[in-house]
Amino acid sequence: MIVLPFSNLFLVSPLLAKVQIPTFILEDLANNPGYAALIFIGGLIVTYLAIRFVQVLPLMILNRQRSFQAARSSWHFTRHHTWAYFWRSGVIGLSGVVATLSMSIGLYLLQLQLDKGQNIVAFTGAVVNMAILSIWTQLVAAAVLVVFILMLLHGLEQQVPLDSNEPRLNTALSRSKGVRWLAFSLILVFMAGQVTYNVMYLQGAMLSRPLAISHRGVDDENGVQNTIPALVKTSREKPLTLKWTSTKPRITSLWSCTMKT
């Protein structure tokens, strides 16, 4: 309830990315406006509760409060400030979307001009543009998350002072040369990996040709499964079939299997 309304803008992770509404449910909702209205109203309610509980995690982490105590404190702190948290979060998220979209459109228009030149120029431009867009997306996502957290901390400090007994972050650590060189090295490794992936992707090395296998001999209800008429009709589409041997399956043409049958 606390995380999901903000998962697409701020708290993005591979695990949360899997929490999605399946396509067949969306199609069913489109055909049933009543259900879609209920889902929309439920989303508004969950978003409101998420804003009221937006300070739960900072209170639990920084002030070491228990979950129910942090929930009560967050509900109290956000009273009469719900709209302020809502529009500030919206502005932060919209800024990230606009920044990413602007860079994407700019690089796309640039690539259209490069495609008019020689192949080597177009290919090099595509690799560089994809790397720039990937790095820019990561930077924007990090900046949006930092600004969102700073907004929460600012609102929290206005309501309750942070526990003074808790140790502060050691800012001298970020100034050490070792940390700087480590960060610089990680950035170079990330950029090199991104460029390598782009080159392999644009050359088609990441693609694989799918195999159309007819394991029951039918396609689009053109006959009864595992019957001669269905096999004859399906064989005209030149699919493949699995033929089992004594040790392992072997892919053969469906037409040869039909003739043998």
C-alpha cells in the first residue's frame, strides 16, 4: 500500500516491476466500464492512504520507530498536508518523465539525420545514442529518487527532530580519493558494458530465430489434433515437429512425418 503507488516513479526495482496488471485483465476491464470504475476508485483510495503513510519508512529508519507507531505518526504529520505531498510528488515524477522524454526525442531526431549518411556513421551514432540514453535514464532515475527522499526528510524535520543519538553519515568518506576512483572505475565499466551490449544488439547477435513447432498437428483449429487431415493442412505452413528417438527428441519436418504416417 505504501510502496506500489510510487513504484513507477521513485521506488523502482526489478521485484516491483513484476507487480503488474496482466493484459487479459486490462482487456476485460475495457469491456466492463463498471469494473474499471471500481478499480479506478480503489486506486485513488490506495494513493490517498499511501500519501498519508508516506513518512512511515523514514520514521522507522531514522527514528527507529515501530511500524504501528510510525504509521500513527505519519498519519498525524500528513494531516492537512495531503495535497502538498501529492502535487510535490507529482511534480518530481513529471520532471523525471519530461527529462527522459526530451532526451529520447532529441537523440531520435539526431539518429534520423545520421541514418541519412554512411552505414558506419549511422551505426556508430546508434551505439553512442543508445549508451547516452541508457546513462541519462539512470541519472534521471537517481536524481528523482534523491529529490523525493529529500522532500520526505524536509517534511519530517519540520514535524519532529531526528534522533540526535543516531550517528550521522561520514561525509569525509565521499571525499576520499579511493572512493572517487572506485566510483569512476564503476562508471567506466558500466559504460563499456553498455556500449558492448549496444554493438551486439544492433548487429543482431542477441537475436534468435524462433522455431514454429506443431506438436499436435493443428493450427488455428484447422482440424482434429493428431489426425491425418490436420497434419496435411498444417504441413503446408512448413512448421517443425518433434520426433522422439531412443535417447532424445529430434526436430524433423512435419511433411516428412505426414508422408511416413
